[in-house]
Amino acid sequence: MNLSQHLDAEKIILANEQIVQLENFASLLHEWNQIHNLTGAKTIEAIYANIVDALYPLTFIDKPKTLLDVGTGAGFPGLVLAIALPQTEVVLAEPLKKRVSFLKYAAIELGLSSVSVEGKRVEQVEHAPFELISSRAVTNTALLLELTSRLCDAKTRYLFYKGSRVLDEIEQMPHQLSYDIVQKNQRNYLYIKNETC
């Protein structure tokens, strides 16, 4: 299946230009990954699966004007969301140098002028509060909220890409959250709406 077919299957609607950018991103990542081992997704098909995983929340979240992605790694979900949301200012926080190099190169190569890459841990990022803070497979929910507490306000929402332990993490929170969990394949998308900063 090509990327368009994958996106159609999940009812993810993008412009042709964005689909081409995503295909170019997949090619770039595939090429870099053979040398630098940036991600476990070793084939174009596996990269496409990760792209669809990153984009699926666009079917249920509010589109933000500003987005912070914590621990972007090889670009999931932050760089992929940046391609799909060209009007959104996107900051990618990633401390590992080889991944930072790839993210910066990919952003330039793909013409993503709304993307900036912060080669540091998220607690060192200086920025006004974000409308959406996302993260995939970085740490537990409570710690993510704590690490980003200087970068949020009452309007900030959170999108965390989680596995099977998401309910345990929510139960361990010191206070109640207003949230939705959307399940798709092996993924639990945790969408938090009311974390008070």
C-alpha cells in the first residue's frame, strides 16, 4: 500500500502537497536510518505505519496554533504533525545529537519554516505556553506534565501516545484529569484537556 491508501483507510485527509512531503520524509528517514539507527522502523512500510500512528489524532483533536513535541526522536509524532499542520508553529525538543541533526536537516529539506528544533531536554526549553504538548514513548504521564509545567497555561491540551499502561498512569496521578483515551490498534491516545498549570 502507498501512503495515500494508508491515510484513506484511517480517514486522515491531507492535501496532496502534504502527502508528498510525508513520502519525502519517509525516504529521508529510511536513508539516514541505515547509517545512524534513528528508529526501529527499518522499512518504508514501517515508517508509513509510524506516520499514520502520528497523524491519527488529527481525526479527533482541536488543531493547535502552537505545538511542543517532547522527545521527538526520529520525527514521531512532532515532525509528522508539523507537515500535516502547516499553519502551526512547532517546536521539537530532542536531546540526542544525531536525532537533532536529522530533524534539522529534514525540516530544511522539506521546507518546514514553521518548525524549530531545540537540541535539549524539555525542562531547558524557553517559550510562551503552548496550545498543545505532545509526546510519544518518553516517560510516564505524571512526569511529562511536571517536566512541561513551565510551558503550559489553562488553555494547554496534551496528546500523549501511550501503550497498555495508560490507565495505571492516570490512576497514579495526584489529582483528577479531564481526558479522553482513543484506542487504535495497539495505541492508546491520551488527550488531556484540563491540566491546570
